[in-house]
Amino acid sequence: MKNQHSIEESHSEHITSYREHFGTWVGLILLTLMTVFISVFGADLRTITVATALFIASVKALVVAYYFMHLKYDPRIYRVLITIVMSLFTVFLIMVILDYLTR
């Protein structure tokens, strides 16, 4: 019984305010509107448009992970590991793009 009790003590609930949820929602909506704006009015700048849309999508994914997946309240090691994975993904994506462009 001690083990089960210690697990319950280490688990804590995180209560977030409606203001924080609303602010996150507004931020995601604004980022989505930015993506739509760039796709509609940036038709002449094809490569920059795609790169900007991918960057905005990455920011939205990080916002969702940070707030809705409660990465904000997890131990710091998880944030470090996600940063490393995202950095490696970016490096490999750049390497693939450079390989594709040089063929």
C-alpha cells in the first residue's frame, strides 16, 4: 500500500485558467489566419511561402504540445529531449532539401 500511496502523492493536477485556454486558442487562430494569408497573398514567392507556412505549423505544434499536452508542467528533461528531436528533424529536413535542390 505504501507504493500506491506514494504514486498518488507524486501525481499532481494542473488547473489552468479559462484566460490561459482562451489566449492559447486565440494564438492558434491567429497563426492559422497568418498561414491562410501567406498562402493567398504569397503566391509569387513559392519557396518562401512554403518555408513560412512550415515554420508557422511548427510553432503551432509547439504551442499545442506546451499547453494542451501539459509539457509546461512536465520535468525539464522532456522539454530538452523534444528540443533535441525538433532540432535534429530540422537539420535532416534541410539536408534533404539541399540534396533535392542540387540534383
